[in-house]
Amino acid sequence: MSSSTPARLTIDLDALAHNFAVLRAAAPGAQAAPVIKADGYGLGAGPIAKRLWAEGASGFFVARLSEGEALRAALGARHPSPIYVLDGFLPGYGPRLAACNLTPVLASLPQIEAANAYAAASGQQLPVVLQVDTGMNRQGVTLDEARALAAAPDRLRHLDVQVLMSHLGSATDPADARNALQLERFNQVRPLFPGARASFAASAGIMLGQAYRADIIRPGISLYGGGPEERPDPRLKAVARLEAQILYIRNVQPGETIGYGSRVVADRPIRMAVVGAGYADGLIRASQRGGYAWLRGARRQVLIVTMDLIGVELGDAPAALGDYVELLGPNVLIDDIAAAAGTVAHECLVRLGHRAERIYLGEA
């Protein structure tokens, strides 16, 4: 075997650049600030951000303050990108945001008051993003709160609202009427902050039409190959390929059981490869109820998923110890695996651990 671990994760940054180009082409005239929270959806925020910056990204969104600090360190002085922190402004954040030139996304009145007080005490104008809740009921000031802020500019005196943003809750279903309702509400608020650029659409929202794209798009899951409607999209390429080597080949007779709990019972003779990866490497155990792998040019049924090993039915395919089996990638689509596991592509990606050998292609 070629390394100290039987699994390898290849991250294709050329495929990432392709997906970025597809998403930008769908939103002509808009800037693109990719979402690379959770360490670039589990694939490495530093290499991803450097490549996307080279491809024309205008900034980046992260979730945690610590993610922003790590990303600023990874980008270095050669990449002076705006970095927006979705968690906003919490106690103790002020000096750390300033030290790394990070921009908080303010999503509640207490955060706005705290940020304004910090900026006043520091004698500066603090650049911020103001998030408005248009119907998702997760983050953001209400429409009435936004109107009250616009009517009382002293409450924002020390804040430079550079971006006004909201987030769609149903964009993966283009026919959902709540998309148009959220757009109507967002358009009510935009004139209240005429100096701010507007940002409304993440991956799925980008595909809803020009009215949703505003000034800044925030592509996320579709950068990494997940379809904007939570199903495979032929316009997008897989960025992550997880492969693992065959450790054993076993023959299971009819009536015998496979794995824990004796839940899988062979109803026919089964030739099975035991492959060196499992849920410790990010594979979701529930995906064994319909997931598949790829070997020798064909799909192979996944029979069991355990912590370190999975069982894959080989049929009559030629296979040998040490052969690599694709568990996620161009032939094992992230949206298919998510559907088998009853989840979304986002979760499948962020669960990818660091135990597999990592290989980056196309680094900037």
C-alpha cells in the first residue's frame, strides 16, 4: 500500500474553479464572495480561498471568529481579501476582529449596540454587514427593526454598513412561493440603506433568476459539487474524491449475516470487498441503506458502513487487495450519497475527517 493509511482524499481545485465560473456566469454583473465556513466545507479553507481569490473572488464568508482568524493567517498579506464573520459581534470580539481585519455580520439589535459601542470607544468607524431576516427565522433583525435603525441613524453612528444581506430558506425548490415573498421583503429594506451593497443569494438562490442575485452572490455548496436543488447537476464537477483500498475479499453464503447487529442477511452468494474507510473518515453510516461505490467502471452496492471499514459487493468484478474503490467523487455523486443517508451534501462534506491522506490538485 502506498501510504500509512488506506484512504486518500483528493481535492480538485481546478474543478472548484470550474464550478465558481459556472456560478459567476449565472449572475453577470454581481461580485462573488464564496462561503468557506467549516474549513472550506471540510476540504481546507486555505487552499480553497487562495484558488478562488486567484479566480476573482471579492471576499469570503466564514461562520466562526476562529475560522476568520485562521483564514486571514492562511491568506497572508498577499491576499487582502475581505472576510465576513457570520457569528457577528460577541463579547471580546472587537480587538480580535480588528487584529485580523475581519468584518462582522450583525444579526440582532444587541450585537448592533455592542458593535457600535465598541467602535465609539475605539474612535473608529467599524465596517459591518447588516443581516435582515426576511422569513427564515434564524438570523437577522426583523423588518420593523431594520426600519427603526434606518430612522434613527445615531444607533449606527459608528458603524459603516457596507453590505445588507438576507438568506433564502426555500431556494432549493424554485417553485416555493416563499422565495418570492422573501425577495419582496428584502426589496422593501434595500432602499433604507442606500449606501450598502446587497447580498441575497447563496448557491440555490443564484439559480432563481436575476432578481435574486443583487450585488454580491454567496456561493457555497455548489462550489464543491453539490447541486443547487439538492440533486446532481451536470453543470458542476465533483471537487472531492474519497477513495480507499481493498483490505480483504470475502465470500458470504446465503443466510449468513454481515456486520454488527446481524441486520444485513445475504439472500444470495455475495462476493464482498472490505474497504479501508468508514464513518471515522466521514462516510455516513445511514448511507448503507442505498449508497453505492465505484469500481472497475460500475456502481457497486454498499452493504455496511462501520467506523473503519465498509463492505462493498463486488459481483464478478476483477479486484485485488490494494485496489482503490471510489466512495465519493465524480462517479459517486455527493447528492446521491446525501439522499441515501437522508441528509444534505453539506453534511457529507463537512464530516470528511483528516485521517485520509489529502492530495490537492491545482493549488494557486
